[in-house]
Amino acid sequence: MDAKTNSTILEVKEPNALYTTDVIAITAYGIQANSLNDPNGIFRKSGKKIFNFTWLRSMEFKAFFFIPIMVKIFRFKVFSKEASSFLRETIKHVMEERIKRGNVRNDLIDILIKFKQEAEEELREGKKPFILEKDALAAQAAIFFSAGFETSSATMSFAMFEMAHNPDVQRRLREELCEAYKNNDGKITYELIMGLKYMDNVVKEVLRRYPPLPFLDRACTPSANKEGYSLKNFGIDFTIPHNMPVYIPSQALHMDPKVSLSTTLSYF
């Protein structure tokens, strides 16, 4: 309780992270993590370790984005050995159980199983399979896990923060939710969520103000055009050479009045 403002300070980041961890666990791995009931569960612990930054981890991530040659020299890893082992063994166990039982959930696990079966079939036919390394499948689920729960929980937390500072927005959003819930006989469905126009606007504005990544990094990959990628079609007399890194400052663009003002007004 804050004595000066007579208000209670609530930390929402951790509950949101527990919730999104459960969502990612059931979506990517097909298992119940129960992080909300057990905050110290293995899935939540592994998620924390991925984003537990020390000065060394900070240097490693800087190398991933800006000095990739150092990644090969010093063999930097995105995941720690412990986290990698957990994710690898988990995805292996879940896939084996899914194949054994023959369950079909139409989720990420089923997609990875399909890739694995196609690769094995190509190998039997003497073709080069699309996926050969056993870690390739685990890597897909690991990326889904690491990139999913943290970005989603952060967006949810910032949305709550902004609604606390803008009660009119919170009130209008609540009215939309209550009306949609009532009109749908009290059932929460995918179609109901997709029809919430004002909520969509709120989320977009939150992502504009607090983008999960401050910049996007890409590289010009070799193509049939030996000179690289030409920007003449965009009115720019410049050709991006092959393998040239390109950094897009998304946060700066979002905060630039010349770019973002008209978009922000259209949301509300």
C-alpha cells in the first residue's frame, strides 16, 4: 500500500509470465505446465533462466546481433546447457508419447512429427531429408517457447499499465468485452476474440509504444540477382549487397510523429 496515494501497487508481470508459460507449454509441447498453480515448476524455472541476464549473457546476445563472428569463435549459445537439455529431452519425450498413443491435436507437436516422418521417408528413399539433425526439431519448439511467453506476458503487462493510467480506455474495453460475452451466450471462442475491434486497437497501440524488440535485424541473402537487392522500386537509388546486415529501428519508427501519429489516431 502506498501511503501517499492510498493505492495498492500490484506486480502483474510475474502472473502474466506464469499464464503465458502455461499457454506456450500446452501449445508447443502439448503438456500441462501448471505454472499458475506451481510458480516454481520446471517450465517457469527454465523460462527464467533463458532471460536471466548477467554481464556475460549480455555480451553473448550483443554478439548474436552485431558481431556474429564472435559467436563461432567463442561458441556462444542462446540457451544454457541445462535449459537446452531440458527442452531437448522434453520435446523428445512428448513426441515419442504422441506417436505411441496416436493422438492428434493439430498443434506444433503434430507438425514436428510430420516433419520427422517426412525426413525419415526421404532418407529411406535415398534422398537428402529436410531435417536430419535430431536437435533441429527441438530447436523449433525451443524458439517457440523462448520467443512466445516473454513477449506476450510483457505486452499484457504494459496493456494493464496503460489501462490503469487511462481509465476511460479501460472502461470502454470492459464494456466491449461484457457485451461480446453476453451476446455469445457466455462462451469465449476464437471468433469472439477476433471480433473485439477495440481490444485489437488497444493491443496495437501498446505494441507501438512498447515493441517487444527495439529493432529487427535481417541480412540480404544471395539470389538470382548477382548485384544484391535493389530498392529502385521504392524510389531509392541503392542496392543492398549480398550478406549485408540490415537493422530496422522499430522502436524509433514507432515513436516518430511523422510515421506513427496518423496510425495512432486511426486506432482510436
